[in-house]
Amino acid sequence: MPSSTPAATIVTARALCKGSECETQGFRVSVFPSFVPDHSDPTARQFVFGYRVRIVNESTVTAQLLARAWKIVDANGRENEVRGEGVVGQQPVIGPGQAFEYSSFCHLTSAWGTMEGEYVFQREGDEQHFNVKIARFFLVSMFDAE
């Protein structure tokens, strides 16, 4: 059982979640999820998870992130797809050797779930679009799933 101190709670919550990393066409995407107990209410079936994403361009081309698509699945098998332009209101241009990081969050009505998806990028110069995979990662609270 986690300690009642906030620092111990946050460390325990982070340890339960499992991030991911994968590389597609020279773009490496790493995700670092965590449970956010201070914004969650298990009695009301509201579980909030934060995640930090780091995208590193290991290729030789510059590209702009145009869109995202997420597949979110909760512990009951309910699937939700989220699509939109850019990330956190931005459409960053990432050059060779550069990285872009952002943080966001996800609400679930179950104590755990998964997320995975892809980004749509556009190459500079030839304007060709390509997809970059976001590997599945696990959102796990410190509460038992019911």
C-alpha cells in the first residue's frame, strides 16, 4: 500500500504506468505516462492520467507534425478514437537532430487502460506525408479495477 505522503504517492503512481518507445522513418517517439491522484476521484470512476511525449528526429529530413490520432481503450474494452490537428495547439517543425516534447492528459472511467496511435508528418521540400507510430503504453492507477 502506498504511503500517505504526496511524494510517495506520485512515485508509486508513476511506477504502475508503463511507457513506450518506437521509431518510424527516423522519428523516435517516447511516452512517459503517470497516474494523477490529485485530479482523480475513484469513487466517481474518474481517473486522470498524464503523459509526456518526446519526439526525436533521427532522420536527415525536416518535417512538420500536422495531426495526431489516438486509440484509447479502458479496462472494460471501451474504445475511443481521438483525432485532431497538431499536438497541444502546435504543429511543430522538427529538423534533423532536434526534439520536441509536450505533456497532455487523458480521463478514463476505469482504473486502467491503454493508449496508442500515430502522428501525421509532412516532409519539408517534397511535401510528402508520412505516419509515425506511437506504440501502446499503459495507464494504470493505484486502485484495483472493478
